[in-house]
Amino acid sequence: QLKDLERSLAAEENAVALPPDDHPQKPERLDGLANSLGNRYQRLGELDDLERALEVSERAIALTLDDDPKKPHLLSNLSVGLTNRYQRKGELEDLERSLSIIEYAIKLTPDSHPEKPKHLSVLGVSLMYRFKRLGKRDDIERAVEANERAVALTPESHPAKPILLEKLGASLG
């Protein structure tokens, strides 16, 4: 319910406000707040929530070293937010930045990491949007490749496998 989401946001705001920026859990707390703001955006469609989620995500990333294992996750979340803003506002710059960020997240993530397929899927989605916008054949080919890798890296019994197969099918269609 919306009131639960509002209470969650208030609690996360407090959790973010309490520790200093050099606290080791600060980026995770910022990421939680960004996710809740993104959820409220998905529910209510208020652009301010999305804008704030992007700002909070940027702050979490700025506080995280590249060798931190959480960095790719934070980058991926920012990439998704930028793609959402592209969908809303249609600014190609958001999509280009989303692609750059998710490619970096993929570079930082070993194939054996459980989130690698998710990152590849995010790349595939962003590439498909750019293909629809610009019509560059290379984008759809790269989207198919990213989705194929995501499927290949995901065990058959994993609950995300059907979704990844669906995204692969969409990129092939």
C-alpha cells in the first residue's frame, strides 16, 4: 500500500541522514532510498521521485570505490533509472549515459557473479531502446549478444531464467 511505501521512505531518509558519508554502509542506505523512490515513481509516475532517485544513486556511487563489490550493483541501478527517465522524457543523452554506465558495471563484474546476467539484461534493454530510436543494426545485434550471454550464465533452475529468455526472444523479434 502507498502508506507503507511512504513509511518506508521516511525510515530510509532517517537511515541515510544519520551516518556520515564515510560510514561503510552509507552507499547501501542511499541505494535503498533510491530504490524506494524509484518504486514510488513506478507507482505514481511523479518525475520528481525519479529525479531524486537518480541523484541519490549518483551520491551512492560517488561514495563507493571501484574495487568495492557493490559498485556494479549501484551502477546497474543508476543505469535502469536513466533508462526510465529516457522512456519518460525521450532525451537520448539519458540513454547514452545509461549504456555507458551499464557497460562499466559489466566490466567490473566477473562472469561467475550472480548479478552478471542482470547487468547484461539491462544492457540489452538499453540497446533495444537505442535501436528503436536510431535504427542502428549494431545495437540490435549487441542486444541479442548481451541477452544470449545473460541466458547462458543463468542456471536452468534460476527463477529469472524465463524472464531472460523472454528478453532474448524480444531482441530476436
